[in-house]
Amino acid sequence: MTADRSAQADALLGPLQRERGGQLKVFLGAAPGVGKTYSMLSAARELRRQSVDAVVGLVETHGRVETQALVDGLELLPRKTIDYKGRELTELDLDALLARKPRVAIIDELAHTNAPGSRHERRYQDIEELLNAGIDVYTTVNIQHIESLNDVVRQITGVRVTETVPDAFLDRARDIVLVDLPPRELIERLQQGKVYMGEQAAAALQAFFSASNLTALRDLAVQLVADRVDADMREHMAARGVGAVPVRRRVIAAIDGFEHSEYLVRVTRKIAERRQAPWAVVFVDNGQVAGDRQRMVEESFALARRLGGETVQLRGLSVVDELLAHASRNTVSTIVIGRTRERPFARIFNRTLTQQLLHKGAHFELTIISTPYARARARRALEQSDEPNAGIKGELIYASIVAVLTTGLAAIADYFLSLQDLSLIFITGVLFVAVRTRMAVAVYAATLCFLAYNFFFIEPRFTLYISAGRGVVTVAAFLVVALICSRLANRLRSQVLMLRAANTHAATLQRLGQQLSAAADETQVFRAATQALRETLAADVVLLVAQEGTRRLTEVARDPARATLDVQATAAADWSLAHQQLAGRTTDTLQGSAWWCVPMIVGEQPLGVVCLRFAEGVNRLRPELSTLAQAMVQDLAQALARTRMVTQLEAARVQAETDLLRAALLSSVSHDLRSPLSAIIGSAESLSVYTDKLSEDDKRALAEGILSEGQRLDRYIQNLLDMTKLGHGTLDLQRQWSGFDEIAGSALARLRKLYPAVPVDMHLSPMLPLLNVHPALIEQALFNILENAAKFSPEGAAVSLRAVVFEGRLRIDIIDRGPGIPEGERKQIFDMFYSVQRGDRGAQGTGLGLTICQGMIGAHGGSVEALATETGRGTTIRITLPISEPPPPQQDA
Amino acid sequence: MTLADAFKILVIDDEVQIRRFLGISLRAQGYEVAEAGSGRDGLDLLATRGADLVILDLGLPDMDGQQVLKELRTWSSLPVIVLSVRSNENEKVAALDAGANDYVTKPFGVQELSARLRGLLKRSPEGEPTPAFDDGHLRIDIARRQVARDGEPLTLSRKEWALLALLMQHTGRVLTQPQLLRELWGPTHQHDTHYLRILVAKLRTKLGDDAAAPRYIRTEAGVGLRFIGNEF
């Protein structure tokens, strides 16, 4: 209840705080070059147009002409020059701007760091001062400069951005405008040199601008804005007392001052933000923390405050108890902790913090974060276990300890056991060591135990003297036990390891296979494969593909972006392709190269080469890794061959369809041309051959037939020409303001000549708006439909023409009482392929009239469709045309 | 034109202008003409009013001309001339196989059509063999199985004789390759058109005919053979 009310109060206060002082509007982009400055300046010009007092405090145009053009005409504040170590730097003149006190100040690059000697270290602090002075500010920022996203950005791009803006500052923004540009376009702009690269090395930024990076960054930016919209909505609802405002439960992060503390802080903030919960960072001082850890705690606290969280320092002996007590007091729902470092002794004698929290804090939600450092450590541990020489020191120590313990145990047992029995104790010790270590260490343990047994227990004690027979037997027994056990254990272990490796490899291959089969084109195949190779083998990858039919290799993908092949590597790749064998490092051929080249082969056909570069110092590849790599490359080759085949099949299909269409079109053309020609030739021949047998009426009828068929031929040829134009997109729309009644009138006049017997029943709604169209084309389209309708109309039945304005568009219905069109074919009748396939089955030269009609109406942004009539008989053809703004009123000249 | 006095011709075509000029020119030659604009109307008209010959367009709006022909042949054997804009030989062969007696490709000459009409009407009802042929050079007597070229008797093989007789029985009409192959070699050889080509070449040599400028046997490319006779 109280929590509810305070939440509502918060919600009411939030906007108020924002209203006070100037208002901040942030233009947010995913990357440089998306057009933030351009958008901001456009907005500024709009303000100016509305006579709002807007002043450009500082804008970086980076010499872009179109941006510069936007600045022209805006009031531009001169920059302040600061002399720094002999260099002249220009900065925002804050004092001048405060004195000028415009309604809105336009300031580019929110994340900028001011030159030393400026009033504030960072530009956002300048802006803060302006806002406090009641000046509205428009500014721009890129997503990677936002403090809480810093880590994520680094994970995505591998670039650490140092200039960050606190999230709390961004929270002041009244509006965040997302300036969005699809990555592909951005890369295009980049390639055209339209993006300012700054003073940093261009190459590094090139890497930053990869499509995957940009997509991820864009995602982040969209997410941020979406969260804001959510938050605004909730705030708005809460302020109006609408909707349930949940009790806000806190999220706390427990830090211990080790290296991952800062990471924990950032993650916690994200968790809390997603839940809209307040959050805090808690540190329990149990008096054992000093030096580096103390400093790290302070830094983490500072970060938390910058990100808008609280910080709490508790004191107490038990970290867990203090933490839980604090959590209970403060309506905490979630405790975030990092994976604790696993110290071997803590595992045995003491439970880890995680375990204790799990045990005692059952009523809290516990989130355990795997930190990058923990992951790195886990990977190191894994690698060590795989390395053949790793851990021998540990095993030797283990063997020694076991030997000492065995000796101790034997010393105790010495009081009530015989000497023979004591040797069993030692053998047990040797066994212990042998099953857990490699053979050399087992032998070492056997020797050690034998010496101890001899020295401490065999008479004469405390000498190494032993009777030959007995000694040899004992030593032999110890050694045999050690060797056999060790061998068995080793075999078992290596089998397990192999099984595990095989499992991993199978899983990796399966995953790759799935990704590859999902890839629709070559680019996606390359991307998926490059990524998988890099991640699985921890190697740099360059993909080379042979141009079809040649042996010339072209690079198609690389990861990371800085990976480049040197001359030797290129030579190795060429050799590898030509001989279809491995080449380069770790092989016998061109091993001077830093790269290992694996050819992609499908059948006998080499498709390309995958070049891999492992970390420095890896001179020999473990066989299973090599096998895995080759299997992955094989998969890639298959996928590549598959996508190529799909492409070829698709091209063949399109070609076949085109051929089919061409043949059908030709036959349709021949039909539509021959039908009128038949009548013309036949009539003309009849006239000439039977002239004395024909009545005057017959002669006239034949002559009229020749005329009308000749005209029909002409219309058909016109249609063909129109279609050619439509097909080539060269149709020239000469738009004029025309009345639909005039167009309809003209089309009807033509129809009446052709079908004098078909009555037309026209209903045009009064006050039809003028159309901005190419009148001849619309008339032709209308005529084609009317002609079709008349053709299908039974004798005496009327064709109706209706035109109304419906939902802001002109709707023209042409209705006939003909046989109608089966529902399944109504969409197809406009399809060229369909109408030509019908061939001469249609009534006289249906031909391409409707297809052309659709092309003409489509060119005007309208549509044509065939519908069933209300009565169920006949067909309604509906034309919809957009209605433009009415033309400007005529000036009296 | 006494021949045409009683003859009634039904024109089934959806093209008004074609119906119109056919009507005018056929009437001018003394035929009686009925017209139908669709396959269904044509069949109805034929059933109710009858006709001596049908001129049938293959492209009809309501049903395919081939279909009309098939239905018509279920109850009537009257001569049918097929009109088509389709220059595709398969269509012609299909129509002839389905029982059409002749075909004319659009655009066509009125005189050509009239000649075909006369040929068909003269011989109706079909099946009666044309007993003899004599043009001064070549004399053929089917009944007596005798062929003479400029007075010299010719010796024809069995197949050559059979082909000549078959063509003569249908003087003026096209016999399709499948029809001829079926008649001469049996249904299993319907597609062995080279048999026919060799046979007709031999026959032509014996008759003194020239494939490039035929006087007796004309090849309708891709369709079949026609014995021209005196009239054509």
C-alpha cells in the first residue's frame, strides 16, 4: 500500500522534474554516419520556420555538403578557441550561449570530451548547465557512448569506447529520437566515403563497421528507445492513476572487490532496468579487505552511482548474514552475485558464498552471473587438462603427499601389524597415485614408497640396506602395481577424453550443419562458417573461393577483420587449391606461412580454400582438432556447392519460364493478329471473286467487316506496343487534371462504335474529384475492360459503369452479365501468362487487354481486381485510383 | 452449282466477322448457311436443325473445338472441316484423328475452302471408293488393281498399292501419318513415320510424281498425305 502510493508519487514527480529547467532532446544513432546531425539540423530548421529562437551552439559537419547546407541560414554561435600545448582547439562557447539564452540550443556530439582547461571536463556537463539555465537543448549521441551499454558494445565490437555518457543524464531527455539507417545502406555510405572517420585509425573503424556489428548496435539502439517508450507509457498511466503500479522490489548486487565487480554492476543495472526496479550495489566489509580490492569496490560504487544505482556498504563478520539481513530490510527480490572463485580448500572445508546463499536465502531470487573472467578461467582450466605436459607438477606433489601420508599411516600401523602387512599399505598408496596420474608419476610414487618402506620399516631401520632377494621382489611388486594400474587408468582416461572430444566435435558439427542448412545464399554460408570456425578453433579465419571454372582465389570472408593473408599464405592457399591438399603451417608444404590452408573439395572439384591462423606458438595441431577443422571445412564446401546448385537451378527455372512465356506470347500474338486478318482476307476475296453474285448489302457488309477488323488489328497492335512500353518501364506518364466523366465518355464513345447493340448503364456519383492522371492511358484501360465486358455480355444485357469515391480513392466498377469468371481464376485474368495460355479459347482476342489495363492503372498507383457480382451472374471489374490533392485554384489572369 | 442446291452448312465460330463473310460468300455460292457462336449452340443447332457439313473453329469460348468434334462424332458422321489459327501440326493431327475430314488454317482463301467443301460434299456419304483416276498421263483402276503411266503398266508392291488405294479412296482429304501407319503396318507402328516416308518416296518415283511440286500425292508437312486428284 505504502509502496504503491510512493510509486505513484514517483510517477507524478518524474515528469515534473523533467518539466523544470530546459528540455533535452537526444538524436540517437547506432553508429556514426546514420544521419543524426542531419536529422537534428532538419529539426532545428523546422523550429526556425516556426519562429522558435534556435541557435546552433556547435555542429560538426565533417565537410559534408548536405549537412553544411542545413547549417546555412541558422544562427551559428562562434566557437571558443582554447590554446592547449601550442595547439588551437575550438570548443563550445558555453558562456556566450548562456548569455545569448536562446529557446533552443543545438549542440552536436553529446559524448565529446572538452579540451583541458574548459569549465567542464565533458560536454554533457555543459549541456546540463544549459538545461539548468532553462534552455532547451537538441543534441546527438551514438549508442556506444552510453555508459550502461559500454560492456555490451565492447563485447560486440571489440572496441572499448572511453567517452561515455551517464545513463542518469540520458534519463533527463524529454525525447529520444532514433535516427535509423539499415546497416547495408550505412556500409554503402561508408564505402562511398560519406562517413566521417575521425582521427582514429581508419582500419580499426572499418572493423567496427562490419554488418554484424552494425546490426547488433542497431538492435541495441532500438531496444533502448523501445524501453523508453515503455517507461513513458507507464509513467503517463501512473500519473493519471490508471493501471496497476506494481510494488517495486529492489535488485541488489553483492560485490567482493575482485576484478569482475564492475561487470556485475553493469549487468545488475540492466536486469533492474528491464524490471523497472530500483537497484543497489552492496559490499560487506568483513575487515579482510584492503588495497586493490578496496579500490575496486570504490570504483564499482562510483560506476553504480553514475548508472543511477544506490551503493551500500555493510560491516559484519559473515558476508552472507549481513547480505541477507539487508535484503530482508529493503524489500529486495533479487540478489545478483558473480561466480565466486573456487579455492580448493574453501570447497572442502567451507561452503562457497553461492552455496551459503542458496542454503540460507531461499526466499530470494538468486542470479549468478558468469563473468568474462570466470569464463576465461574455465577455458584456461579446460585447455590445461588437454595439454599433455600440463599439471605434471601437481601430480608430482600429489604423489609425494600420498607417499608421506602412507608412510605416516604405516608408522601408526607398525604397532599392531606385521612388516608384510605394512607393504600392503604402501601398495594401496601406490595404487591411489597410479589410477590418478600418468605412468612416470606412478613410477615415481612406487619408488618413493619403496624407499620409505625400506628406510623406515625394514630392518635394519633407518638405512637403505636390504637383502637382495627380498628387496627385488618388493620393488618389483610396487613397480608392477604402479605400471599396470597406471596404464589401465590412463587408457580409461584417454577413452573418456576422446569420447568427450568426439561429443564436442559432433555437437559442433551438428550446430554448424544446422546453420549452414539454414543459410539461403553464399554470403550467409560464408558468414556462418567463418563464425563457427573462429569460435570453435579459436583461430583467425580467411575464406577464399575459386571463381567458377578457374583456379583464381578471391577472398569472400574474414574474421576478425584485421586478419590478412601475407604472400606466403597466398602461395600456400594456391598450392592447396591446385593439389587439393593441406598446406602452410603444421604441414610439410610452405610451412613458413603463419596460416594453415584447408582446401574445400566437393567431388573432384576444388571450390576454395579456408585459411586458419592459430595463436602464436601453436606449431602442432592436436589430431582431433585438425580432424574437426577439416570436417567443418568439408561441411562448408558441401553447403557452398548446395547453394550454388540452388542458384543454378533457380536460374534455369527462370530461363525455362521465360522461354515458356515467350512461346505462349508468340502463339497469342499470332492468334490475335490472325483472327482479324482471316476476316479481312476472306471478306476481300469474297468481294473480288463473287462480286457479281453479291447483293449491294452483302458487299457493304463485307467492306464494313474489312474496315472494323482492320481497326481491331490496329487496336491490338497499339496494345502490344503499350505492353512493350510497360514491360520496359518506359511508359511516360503525362499527368493532367482530368474529369473522370470526360474519360468515361470518350471510352464509351469508342465502345459504342464497336458494339452498338450493347447498352451501357452509367452511374457517376455527382461531385467526382478531378484526377491527376495520364488521360489517354486511363481511357485505354477503361476501354479494354468495357470492351471485354461487352464481348461477354449476352444480347441485350447492359454493361454497367459506376464510379464513386470510397475511402479517399476513386472506385470504378464495370459490371457485365456474362458467364462470369470462376473464383479461382479471378486473380489470374490479369496475369499475362494466364491470358496467353488461354490462347484462342477466349472470345475474340481477349489477349493481353486486361494485363495491359493492370499495367496502366498500376503505373498510376491504382489497382484492378475482378470480383463476383452481387447477383452471382457476370463479373465486376473494379478499378481503384488514388485521388491527389486538388489542383491549385486558377488565378484570374 | 446444282450440287449446292440442297446443301446446308453450319458454321461454328466465335468471330462475328468470320461468320459474316463466310455466310455471305457461301450463300453467294448457293449454299444454305446456319451460324453458331459457341460450341454448345453449334451442337444444339446441329441436333435440332441438321446440316450437311460443319465448318468448326477450334478456338471457342465455351468449349474446345476438339471437344465439340468428339461429341459430334458420337452420333453423326457428317463431314467436318476444322478451322484453326493454330499452326501447330499436333492440333491438326488430333482433330483429323478425332474424326475431322479436313482442316483449313486461318487466314485462308475462300476459294480454297470452297474446293474442300465441294470435295467433301460430292463424296458423302463417305466410305465409297473412288473407282478410277485418269488425267491423260496416269491411269489408275482400283477395282482391277491396275496402274499405267503413259500407257505403260506399273508394277507396285503390296504396300505401295495399299497406300495408293487408301489415298485414292479419300481423294482430296488429308490422311494423317498415324492413320496411314495404322492402316498399313498396324497399331504398333503408329510412330514409325520413316516407314511411310520411304514408301511414299518409292511410290512417287513410280508414278512420276515430284515431292517438291506434287501432281498426285501432296505431303502436308507434319500432318499427313493427300491424294490431289483432278480437282485440286
